[in-house]
Amino acid sequence: MSIPAVGIGRICVNLKLDGGHTSTTVICDIYYVPDLDGNLLSISDLAKFNLEVTFGHDSCRILDRNQMVGKGYKWNSLYLLAATPSLKDQTAYIVHSPLTSLDPELPLSALTSRKTLLEANLDVWHQRLGHVNVQSILKLLKKGMVDGIVISDSKELHKDQCIPCLEGKQHHTVISSKSNVESTRVLHRMYLDICGPMETTMWKGYCYFVTFINGYSHRLIVKLIKLKNKVPKLTKEYLE
């Protein structure tokens, strides 16, 4: 099984060192793989540049001639490189494709995106997670069940009510299938409905129809009309 790469380029990163120091370097020949969930750094490629990587119990170090140029920390079964993207190098090469060969005026470089820390207040995370219960969000953070959620404000339960949540929990009154209103005589209560315009025009250009129902006898009469402004005239004729 293989995952295709759609581009190749380079990125400038700031590597964190001991004592709060940083080292800026450019990592070349980076493959852009949209279907890959994370960024991977090949140890064998580091060895090509005569760099040494030593692994400890919970950390690793990248050495250049016995001088540390980068470090990482163990997280689960992987080692995460302590690095952040730099804004000094914003270009990347575009992969060659039939599209670029057909149009030679297309640019050969593009701006790269910078991944920022997802930080927002509790209300925003409540909306991002599909209006999930706020207590459930706090429970996920407390038990370490999720990564990437950073709450900028107090983690206490907010007293403000979420309007979309309140509207979604509202329910309408049950509509009875039977009417409690009784018609005591003919034409005491009439029911009228207009339907149209129809997608297909009927014979002689009719595109609407009107229904008249007598509430006492339940007699149904259907009338075809071309325009809705004919309804008042039809209603008057029906009542007469």
C-alpha cells in the first residue's frame, strides 16, 4: 500500500535546544502528502548529511559533529521533534503535472501554510464540536482523551445559555389528527387550498388548481385556473 505525494519543496524551521536556545535550519526535499495525518522525518535522510541521532528513555537528540542541533520528546511510541515553522521561507516547489506542461505561464512556487495552535474559548469549542455538552468537553480534557484542544479562558462551566441548543431542544404542540370544530350546516365552514404552479402546464394553459371542501358534507370540488388572481371570483361563485 502506498500514499501518493503531490508536491515536493522545502521548509524553514526553528529547532528548540537546551537552555531556551533555538537553531534555524532549512529542511529540503519535503514531500507534500495530503492524505498523511502527520509529518514524518526520516532518520536515514538525516544520516545522509552525516547527522547522528541518539535516543534516550524519553527524548532524542540530533547531533552534528557532537554538537546538538535539535531535540525531540517521546510521545507514546513516537518521538516528536521540538520545532516550529519559520516565516523566513514561504515558498515550495510545485509538482510537475500535465496541467503545468500545458500552461508554461503557471508559477513554479506557491505560498506555504503555517499550522497554528488551535486555541479558543469554551463557547467556541462547544460550537466546533457540534454543540456537545460543555461538561463532556471538560471531561475529555481532564482525562486526556483528546489532543489539540486548548481553551483560552476559564475551564469552569459557562452560565451563558447557547441559543441554538435551546432552539434545538424546543418541541411544538402535538397536532391532532381530528378537529374539535364541528360544522352544523352546509357552508358553515369551508376549506380552500391552492396548488401550483405545476412544472408541466395542463390542457389550455392551466397551471393551478383550487380545492373547495365543505366542512359539513365533506364534499370536494376541484377547479382549474390559469392565474391565482381568479381564486376570489371562483370562491364567490362557489358560495353562491
